[in-house]
Amino acid sequence: MDADNQNGIPISLEILALFLRLIFIGALVAIAVRVSLPQSETLWSVHETPGDLVRLALGFTVCLWVAIRLFTIPKTVGAYKRWINLGLVIAPVALALAVIMWR
């Protein structure tokens, strides 16, 4: 039997859920960065094309929101179980999509 932390959540459940969550959110950040890169300019001349500037601003906003979510830890046993159930499916898919997009 696993040792429980102060919230009654088994340590193995907490570690697995947080690992799957980290992989998924990290892949989301990688995808957002890749999509928000300027298409016709370099990063330093992005202000010359309004579309690229908007794309970069939206990408930065999404990355910031996802990074904030990364540091918001689940608080209930149900949230950890949900991350395990969903994470086993969506983390590998998001990771594969991020790898494909960066090629």
C-alpha cells in the first residue's frame, strides 16, 4: 500500500497524474509556440506585418495561460484520477502532435 500525503492522495497516484499533466501541458506549450511563430518574417521584424504580430501576441497569451495552469496543482483525489484517465490518452497524442509539428 502506498503512503498517503496530507490530503489522503496516494503518492504513486499523485506522481503519475502530475507527470501526465506535465507532458500534456508541455506539449501544448510547444504547439502554441510553433503555431505562433511568424510565417513571413523573423521574430525581430514581426511588427511590420500585422497578421504576424497578432499571431505572436495570441501565441504569447496562450503560452502564458498554459504556464499558469501548469503551476495550479489539482486538489482532490478525483482531479488526480481524472488526469490519469485522460492523461493516458491525451498526453501521448499531444506529444506526438508536437513532435510532428516541429519537423
